Amino acid sequence: MLEQLELLLELQEIDTDLADLSRQGELLPIRIGEFKTEKARVRAALQEKELALDVAKKERQHREHELEDATARINDLKAKQLVIKTNEEYAALTHEIAFAGQGISDLEDGILTLLEDIDQLAADVEKAGAEKAEAERGIDESVSELQARLDELNDALAVKKDERLRIAMRIDASLLRRYEGIFRSKGDCALAPVVDGACSGCYKSLPPQTVIEVKRATRFTECDGCGRILYWRRETDVG
Ligand SMILES: [Zn+2]
């Protein structure tokens, strides 16, 4: 029985390590995901600025064309005015020319405002581009570090699993099932040493008879408080 107990204790140590590695293994991809989200965010921020700049540039082109058209129209009107016959027609054209002139002035004002916007947007694009480049450098570095740790972790997991398999093979099948059931339900350990006459898993005081049984180690005894398998630490057996 003592040999089986030693094997179970080894198994428990491995299972504790495996649980710890698995927890870390779950956290790392989450952190990698967060970095990737941040990378997408800075990229989207730049794209948004670039799009706004593009829209402003197109709007400027559109207004420039409108201005050309309006200038051509006013030149037409002025040419017509030179060959006009009646005062009414002349007055009507003067009115039209004044109206077209106002349109041109509005377009020019609009274009000036757009030019200012374009300058501001170009500066924004440059800033967002620099921010993106810097963020990406940091993020790529962090992601490759985390990825390397994840790879190491997976290697360590594979080694531990292999180790576990070799030990589990040497444990009696029904005892292994019993141990695994307790380990799963407790989440931390399935074997608890008796310390000062109590179960160290749930701190319940044990009847003296149970302590004697555990110390004698002729069969596996479970704590009637928590159900963990009790054992006697040989190093505490001195004296
Ligand atoms: Zn207990």
C-alpha cells in the first residue's frame, strides 16, 4: 500500500502542476487576444482619419469644379450683357450676375474652410500613423513574448502529461479512479496528511482509531469530513 501511496502523492504533485499550467495556458491566449484587439483599434483609428481626409479632398475637388462652372457661367453672363438691347434685359442680367457672384464667393469661402480642414486632417493622419506604428511595435513584441511563453507552457504540459501517464500506469485502476474522482470534486488535492490528529484538507479532528489506521497504513482511509484519502507523513513519524 505504501508504494501505491507514494505513487498517488507523485501523481497529485503532477496534477497540481498540470492544473496550474492549464490555468496559465488559458490566460495567455486571452492576453494575446487583448493585444490583437488593441492593434485593430489603432489601425481602425488611422483608417478613420484617412477616410475623413479623403472625403475632404474629394469635397474640395467637387467645389473647385463647381467654382470653374460658376466662373464660366458668370463670364457668359458678362459677355451677354455687352450685346444687350433693352434696359430690362440689362437689369435682369445685372441681377443674375450679382447672384452668380455671391455663389462664387460662397464657394471660395467653402474651399478655404476645406483647405484648413484638410491641413488639420493631414496632421491627424500623420499623428495617428505614428501612434499606430509605435503601438504595433510594442504589441508585436508583447505578442511574440506571450506566444513564446505559450509554446513553452504547451511543451511543459506535454512533458507533465507524459510523466503522469507513466505513474498512473503503475497505480491500481480502482484506486486511481477513486483518487481522480476526489481530485476533480475537491479541485485542489485528493490526499491529505494527518496533522495534529486532524485532516489537513478540512481541518476536522479525527477519531483516534482513524489516526491509528492511517498510521498503520494497511488500507486507504478517507476523511469522513471531506472524503479525501488520509495518509501519514513518514517524516512526521519520528519519535
Ligand atoms: Zn478532511
